[in-house]
Amino acid sequence: MEVLSKFVETFLLALAPVLASLVVAFVAVKVKQLWAEFSAVNPKVAEYLAQAAEMAVNAAEQAGVAGLIDDKLAYAMDIAEKYLKENYNLVIDLDLIAAAIEAEVMKSQKEFAEVAKLKAV
């Protein structure tokens, strides 16, 4: 029984990175899909949300680097939510705000990777 237990444990440990990659890919596809649907229905609100997400992600990154916050996502969501309410009197579902922030983070990571490639050459 112990041999079977060790085998299952080893198998699951080997499978974990693959499963994690699949989950990340699935989430990325869902975020893109949700954002595309929202943008098609409400293009102006989507533009405001994209601006809020970009500003919130930049603020969260700076606050994180400075050691002022622990949870960058919660901080970014709070900033984006307040920005939209104060500047456009918009109250947007937190899932959409989270999706916009995740999309902005993915965009920033892609841009960073491209710049890093250029500097490596």
C-alpha cells in the first residue's frame, strides 16, 4: 500500500505543473472572452474601464515595490472601482473590474517580455 501511495504522490507532483499551466491558459482565455463580449456591448464603458485598469495596475505595482501593500489585486480593484465611480459615476461589477485588471497585467507582462527580448539581442 505504501508503494502505491508513493507512486500516486510522485505522479501528482509530476502532473502539477502541467495542470497549473492548463488552468492559467483557461483563465486567460476566459478573461479575453469576457472582455471581448463586454467591449462589444459597451464600448465607451469598456474604454473607461481599460483606462481605470491601466492606472490601477500601475499604482498597485508602484505600491507593491515600495512595500506599502501586500495584495496588489485587491488594491488595484479598489482603485479602479473608486476611479470609475468618482470620474464617470459608474458602478461596474467587480468581476469585470478584475477581468480588466487581469487583461492589463497580461498585456504588461507581454510588453515586458518583448522589451527584455530586444535588450538581450
